[in-house]
Amino acid sequence: MAQQNILTNSTDQQLLNESGVDNNIEIIGYSFKQFIRWWYAKMSMWHLKMLGRISVLLDDNLSISLLLKNFFLPWHRDFSFIGYVFGILIKILYLPIAISIFLLFCTLYIALILLWFLLPPVTLLFIFKSLLGI
């Protein structure tokens, strides 16, 4: 029969140190490190993936890449001179509006990501500021 260490098989507490039962400072330190890893590493990757999804969604809905690819094609495949002029004119008028909407939403989401990064330090700053009475 194999002998097992009951400290590593404990279901009541996640052990950080196998030599003994963890004290509160080790648990708080471990929790703080896990929070920092989640907040700044895992969630930043999630936000970057979401920014990519938002840019694809906006590009699909606003048809920016499609209009840029077919910029010199006539409007509704009308191959007359008026079709070419009207198609290019509509695209010249529409594309700056669509690109500005695209850039606005991407900029707002990047600002949200920066706010996400600044939230924990600013929160701690305000907590210490209120505790010290400054």
C-alpha cells in the first residue's frame, strides 16, 4: 500500500507550500498574484481578441474592405459612363464616413482597455488616499 501525503490531497484548502499548512499571508499573496495574472495577462488577451472581433464586425457591416476592393467598379454593375461616375462618387462620399465610424469605435474600445489597466492602481490610490485623509 502506497503512503500518501495528506497535505497534498487536502480538499479543504489549496496548498501553496507542501511542508505545512498555509498561513493567511501566503494565501493573500497567492491570491494577489493570481488576480494580477488574470487582470493584466488573461483579460488583456481577451480584450485584444474582442478588439479584433469588433473590427471584423464593423468592417462587415460597413463594407469598407469590399468597397475599397471594388472602388473602380460601376454602381450596380451599370457599365455606362454614368455608372462609373456615380459609383466612384458614392464611394468617395461613403468611405470617409464609414472609416471614421470604424476608427471611432476602435478608439473607444482601446480607451476601454486602457481604463481596464488603470482601474486597480487608481482604486488602490483612492483607498489609501481616503485612509490617510489626504
